[in-house]
Amino acid sequence: MSGHDPIAKLEAALKKFWNDYGRTNTVNALHTEIVIEPKFFLNGKLNPEVEDLLISVYLSHTTIDDVKKGKISLRDGVLTVKDQRGKPVAEVRKVSMIQEFTSRLGL
């Protein structure tokens, strides 16, 4: 893949993100070290484990003001993340992720 290939750049960025947030697993043997990383795309879609990490990190950086401004909404047990224009970009249905978000912000 070329250095100008957008998919290669995206995969490199996702790899760095994965490493930065501590999800990399390393297997150490006597004379070898193996780093285990996920496939970032499966059947043309983002790996669900990577997707969950992206959303989790995004939510960990949000504030109550983001909720007040409508960037994030919670309705009927679904947490919706919206872009700058208010268009939904992600829906979170994982109860544990929603509970962590709401308890952190006191909602």
C-alpha cells in the first residue's frame, strides 16, 4: 500500500490509537515477542471491538455541555452521538457503556 493511500493512513491511525489506549496484547517467549493486534476492518466494516474503543474514548472526553448542546442524546436506552451538523454518527446500546457515561456526568 502506498503512503498516500487513505485506507493505509486510516489503518495506521487506528493502530496508533489502539496502542495509545492500551489495548495491545504482547506475548513474550524466550527469543520472540509477538504483538497481537486486531484486524481493523472486517468485511468492509470497522471491527466492532475497535468501534467500541473509539466510542468509549470519545465519551470519556465529553462534558455535560456536550449533552446540553445536543452533541449527545440519551433516549429510550440509546445513546446517540451526533456530528457538528446534528446528524447521528453512532448509536450506543451497550448498557455498561451507557451507565458509565451517565454516572460520570451525573445524568
